[in-house]
Amino acid sequence: MATGPDHPAGGTDIEVQRLQRLFRFFAATQCRGRSPVYETLSEGIADDDTLLDLLMATPGEQRRPSLLFAAVNLLLASDPGSALADYYPTHGGRRPVDGLLVPTFAAFCAEHRDELTRLLRSRSTQTNEIRRCVALRLGLDHVHRLWPGPLALVEAGASAGLNLLVDRYRYRVGGQEASSAVASPVTITCEVRGSAPAGQILGPVTEITRRLGIDRHPVDLADPIARAWLEAFIWPEQAGDLATLRGAIDLAVSAPAVTVVQGDATADTARLLGELPGREPVVVFTATLLSYLDADARTAFVAQIEQAAARRPVAWVFAEAPGLVASADQGLAALTGPLAQRNSLFLVGASLRGPGRRDDALLAMADPYLRWLAPARHETDDFQWLPAHANAG
Ligand SMILES: C[S@@+](CC[C@H](N)C(=O)[O-])C[C@H]1O[C@@H](n2cnc3c(N)ncnc32)[C@H](O)[C@@H]1O
């Protein structure tokens, strides 16, 4: 189970205002068009100092809307008869959002204040969004075209390591079945934006020789509490996603093929890559890792990739906010323009580095949860044709 250090509750006005902005931003850019429950709650929490104050128990870098929502969701799972559960389809609720949602949420938080504070003080964000495997497959395809042959796969910020099972899932992209290596009980779906023919977006599955996850707080799927915490990050309307996550967890537990080691991606990546046997190129995948790192740590992570690539070909495949990629690595020419401002979307790209060579490609823009993907139309596509908001179109 992921835990963080204890911090005393209490925050400055500046921090409360930062949280207000964060909840409003979250409502507008992440929830709108996707989760009426979290959109309404985020707006309500932004206007309620008592609710905002709950997150003051949380260590600074973990003060995020998703942490409060997950803590409440976890408690709801053991209190499904509560009035709040009526609004959560994942807990069997059917009540549409109305004017009582925010007061009902506030009452639930007041009733469970001690447990909530304990959770918010001790837990950290732990999601594992296996839809991001669509971005990973796109990256693997690209790397494989330039470096044919088997690839080793490492994910930095791997959580439970479910993305490392990228070749164990079925894919429906743009309504079309993509080629799979195996028959799988887990199907990942992703819409397509733009004019790319859906059937050609993902190529044949690349052979993966070995898999390793690195995470500051790896999730132990054998621990029912850790598993419940991971599931608590699924949003109220995403009952299908909850079933998919549970399927992937069952797959991972029944056929363990993945190791996730405890480590800091900004300090341990080069060493861990150095310890990997074999000589095949290594793909290092990151998805939402950069948002956990400050500017110095982002630069340090890229330096780790560089260091590893001095010994063995390494491709960094990322699904990250473009501005964060730009700040981590000044070498991506396409990110010097307006693309780097579009941080409500994710950029999927690959940066291949070997001794004395480097090859960068921006492959797609996507919704951060990979509900949809817009493949690049040509090599220097700046995606200005794509609508500005994640949930638009
Ligand atoms: C939002 S989760 C995403 C997990 C996975 N990449 C996905 O897309 O589903 C981010 C993960 O990064 C991990 N993390 C944050 N900072 C890290 C660091 N410096 N080194 C290693 N892992 C880190 C967190 O513990 C968490 O598991």
C-alpha cells in the first residue's frame, strides 16, 4: 500500500486558493462531458472551505481532487447504503445529479471525517489506467519499425504494473478489433479522432522479452486493501472501467509476469536499466509520471534515460502533458510552439536514443485517460486541427 509521511493538517490562504483553482480546473478540463458527479462535486468543493480543508491533512504534492474523491469512494464501498452512494453508479446508484449532491457529499465527509483524515494523511494517488496501453502500443509499433526485433519494456511510475501486460489484452480502437497476441478476457477500447483509418492504427504486437516496473510506491495486487485503493480511483459513472480494471488485476494475479520494484524514477532508472540482462533495446514508458515531478526532477529523469542510452539503445515512449515533456527535454523541436500549451490533452511520443544518435517523433494527441486518440497526420503534425478541450468533439 502506498503511504506518505504524516503532515499536520492546516494550510495557508494561498494553499486553499490554489486548491480552489485546482478543483475548478479539474471540473472544467477533466470532468466536463465525462463525469457529471465529479464535475458538480469539484465545483461545490471549490466553494466550500470545510471540504477544501480536508485535503490540508495531505502532504502538499498529493493534494489533488482525485485523492479526496478516492478516499470518499473507498469509504462508500463499505457503506453502500448511504445516501451518497445513490449518486454513484459504481455502487449501484441511479440518482441523477441534482442540487442535493454537494450537501450529501459534505454530510458524508462530516460523518466520516476521522477516517477520511486518516486516509488523506497516509495515502497517495494510485491509479493504473490500462487504456494507456493504446499509447504504449503506438509507441512500441514506432520503436519496432526503427529498431526491428524484440524489445524489453520498463515502465517508470508503473503503479501495479498493469500496463506492462500490454500484449495480454484485446484492443478495439475506433470500433475495430486490433491484432492481439493472445485471446484475452480483458478488452481495451479507445475512440479515434481525425481521419486515420482505425484498422491501421495499431500494428502487429511486438515481442517483449522482459518487463520491469519502477514505482515510488508499488501496488501489491495480492493485498486486498491495496487493490481496493486502486479501484477507488475509478470514477462514479465508469462501471465498465471498474470491470476492466478488475479483469486486468485478475489476469496479473493469475499469471504473474511482471515485477514492479520500489524506486525513484529520477534516481534509479539508469541503474535498473543497467541491471537488465540482454542487449535488445529497452522501451521506457511513462504515463502521467511527469506531473508528479517538479522541474528539476523532470530534468533528472531525462538525464537517467540519457545515461542508460549511453550503454544500450533506449526509447522513451511517453503519454504526458506536452508542456511537461517540453520542460523536461528541450530537444523536442516540435514542442517549442503552441503545442506545449495544450496541457489538458496528452501527447504520445517516442524519443529513441542510442550511443551517438537520437530520433524523436510525436505520434498522437489523446485524452489523458486514452478514451480517445488522434494519430498524427504527418511527421511534423502540430495538432492545431484538433479541438482545444479533452472532451470536445
Ligand atoms: C497516476 S499513476 C500512473 C500509473 C501508470 N503509469 C498509469 O498510467 O496507469 C503515477 C504513478 O507514478 C508513481 N510515481 C510518482 N513519482 C515517482 C517517482 N519519482 N518515481 C517512481 N514512481 C513515481 C506514483 O507512485 C504512481 O504509481
